[in-house]
Amino acid sequence: MLRNSRTERLVALVLVAPFLAIYLLAFVYPTVQMFRISFTDAPLIGAGRWVGLDNYLRLDNDPMFRRAVWNTAYFVLMTVVPGTLIALLIALGVSRLKGRFQSIVLALFFLPYILPVSVVYLIWDWTLNFQFGIAMHVLDWLGIPRVPVFKSRVWFLPAVAGVTIWWTAGFSILLFLAGLRSIPVEIYEAAALDNSTRWTTFRRITWPLLWPVTSLVLTIQLILQLKIFDQVYLFSFGGRPNDNMVLVYYIFQKAFQQNQGGRAAAVAVTLFVLVVVVSVLQFQLLRFAERRRR
Amino acid sequence: MNAMAAQRWNFWGGIITALTLVWAILWAFPLYWGVISSLKPDDEVVRPYIELWPETPTLENYISAVTTTQIGAWYVNSVAVAVGVTVITIFISMLCGYAISQLRFPGRIALWWLILASFMVPTSALIINHFVLVANLGLLNSWAGIMLPQLIHPVIIIVYKQFFDQVPKDFREAAVMDNASEFGILFKIYMPMNWGVTTALSIVCFIWTWNAFLWPFLSVTRTEMMTITVGITQVNDAFGVYYARQLSAAVLAGLPVALAYLCFQRRVTEAITLSAGIKG
């Protein structure tokens, strides 16, 4: 090529520079700092003394940290697989519909995903309101005693998990629909000619061909739900935040409410490592799936 | 036999369609219920039975939400932050994606891996150090402070790079032959080709930023600087037990993104599937 490669390099530098500058400032630097202060006893703002692994060792007998880990795991358990299955069922139903009708039905399922978490919170806080919520009228009608859902230790996390599935299913549905669309129609036609039942068609054709998408949805959901904070924080208003403790909430509490930057950073590093490990696994899984498809 | 099987197929198909429809209506019902409740006067909201339509529809809740809270200021903040983040993110990501896709420069592969790797970093783990950084820059309680950590969306660079990769090499070679400048090639040839992708990514980036909660919540303490997503949850006391007023504030907060989605349904779904790494 005639173009002088030095010009090309210079142009590349100019084009990459704005992103790189923001990336280094707002991403790389905070990440490095997070690791660094996790070995100190720094407050939220200001310097601290080097304490080695002390912040990490303390986590071991920290009952609140254990509760945060346990609740996060419980929340993940209640959202990831059930949420993915519900999204798959909805996608299967929606994919059978045609044209305008399909886009209207899809919109009904998808709208919650597009809304801010605080709107989702206000709507469900109202729907499940102990005194006036419409869900409580339904419970009365069914003869089931009312439950103060978000004030109850037992029902809080399951209820927040349900709301979260409602809120985030739209995203998974879209991915499943894209996956379903990429399965050739001829395969289904052949199955119909063979008089195969709906269930056999699903089990022998749809499910295996959809598996790469399913594993993608599962891992995206897993990473997303490990980072749960907003809903737990919002629904805990006037409730029991300490009983509902999850990992990111604990980072928030340690750093911003108890002014212990170093200890909070140790929790943050733990979460960081957890998410990176899961992401690497996801990446490997996808590569594996890709190789198998070829 | 075959006809009977087909008939059975159709019967169950009809049932499944009906179930899907009922399910969709139930799914969206809380949204409808929220909107309807916000249109009821105080005494109707708390009636101990279900009324699917307000007896006397009223906008008084909206009027009182607007006049008793700083919702106007929150709106301005949200629009400024969301537009700012979208414009800057899309611009820098496109430039970077183009450079990685089309130009040869040292560190290109390393940069690409860095971007792919940052995909997996949970930003919610970085809140402490984002806070320290923004505080040290003196940007707490400012638009710039809310925007800064939100400017990095590796996904957008990845989508742009993949898009530019698909453009046939002949375009660039012909332009280089014509002695077009590098910037001319990007802005006059490549950019007009990808308006579709750019619009789709912009809408989605706007929605993401509008909906962001954790960081805007941490970086702002002054009520008048809050974004609307945070604001409507921080002033419960202002409403007392006036649920309808709170719901009308929620409707106002959700309206822009809901409208953005309903107007550009196809673009939004396309961009979201693209951002997950699936070509829809």
C-alpha cells in the first residue's frame, strides 16, 4: 500500500487517545487503587497504614460477610436458573406468533426491562403493599392471610428475586428469540412430516440447537445477579437491611456508612475475583460450544 | 391419520397462543396498575377493592409531584447526563473501534485484549475508588462526576469493531488511492455507512444511562443535583403516604425510556442482541 505507515500510526494514536485516556483514568486506575487500599486500613477518603492481609483474614470470621455471601448465593439460586427457564418458555410462546401481534406481545414482556430500577421498585412496592396493594386483595380473595412481603425475613429475598426475574426477563427473551430464529424452518418441517410430537420436537431439535444461547443467558444472568444491589437497597427502605445483606450492599455499607475504605475494598476484591472467574469460565464455555458447532 | 395429527397440532397450538397472550397481559399488569393508580384521586387509591379504571381520572398527583418535589431539576440532570454520556461514549468508542479494525499500529492487539478483558470487570466493585477519584477531582454533586465512570462501555467498541471489520477492504483501498485523508475516510465513508448501528447503540446507551442507579446514587448528595432515577426514591418523606403521587413520579421517570423503546422497538432489540454478542 502506498500510504505511509507513520501517518497511519499517528492517526491511530489520535483516534484511540480519547478512549484510552478515560479508560486509564476511570477504569484502570480505580482498579489498581482498589487492590492497593484493600491491604491498608484507609478510611473512605484519605491514606491508611499497610496492614497486609489483615482485611482479608478478618472476612473469615465476619458474620455479616458470611451472611452477605450466603444471601447473594441464595439470590443467585432463585434468579438465574428459574429466570432463564421462564424467559425460554416466554420466548417459545412469543416465537410462534406472527407480525404485528408478535411485536405487541413481545413489548408487553419486554417493557419492564427498559424501566429504571426505582420505577420497578415503586410499582412493586405498591402492588405488594400490605395495606392497599392489589396483590393483597387477591390473597384475601383466595383466603390466604396477608404477608408484609418486604418487611418479612423469610419472604424478602424470594420476593425481590421474583421482581428481578420480572424486571430482567425481557433481555433473556430477546436472546432466546434471536436463537430460535436462527434454527432453520426446514428442520421443523421435516419433524412435522415425521409426525413427531411437540415435546419430541422440542427435546430433539429446539433444546440442543438452542443450547449455546441458553448457556450464554445463564452466564450473563449469573454475573448480573452476583452484583445485586439496587433492588435489595430500595426494597429494604424501612425494613431490615442487615438481614438482607448482599455482597455489593456490604461494600456500600463498609465504605459509605462505616467509613472503612480498606475493609470495603477487600470485599470488593473478593467480588471482583468471583466475577472474573465466572466470566473466564463463560468465555471458555462459549469457545467450547463454538468448536462443537463447527 | 396425518390430517388428524395436524388438527391436534393446531388445537394445542391455539391453546399455547392463548396462554401466551394471557401471560403477557398478566406480566404487564403491574405497569398498567401503577399508571392507573397514579391517575386516581387520593380517596380512590386506597379503596379496599379492585377498580381497574379510575372513577374520576385526575392529574392532581402529577401536579403535586411536580410542584412539591424538585422533579423538574432531576429531569434536567437526567437528560444532561444521559445525553452527555451517550454522545461522548458513542464518539470515543467509534473512533477506537475504527482504529482497531482498520489501522495497523503498535499495541493494537494488546488494546483489543484489554477491551475484551474489561468486559468482565464488575463496575459495582469499583464504587469505592470511583468515589475517591471523583471526590479528588472535586466533581461530586456535578454532572461531570455522574458521567465520568459511566463513559466506558467496552461492548460498544466491540460492536463497532465487528461492524467495521465487515466492510470490504476495497472501500478503504480505493479511498487511500484517491488520497483521501484518514479522517476523511472515517467521517465521509465509514460513518455514513453505519448510521443504523450508531442510532441503535445511541438509543440503548441513553436508556442504560437514564436507568443507572448505583453510581448516580453514590456520587450525589444534594437533592437538586440528583438524577430522576435516584430522586424519586430519595424523597419518600415528601410524599408521606401519598402512594399515587409517588407513582406519578415513577411514571414520569419511566416515560422517556418507555417511549424511546416503543418508538424504536426494532432498533432497541437489535442493539441489545448485538451487545450480547449474538447477531439477531
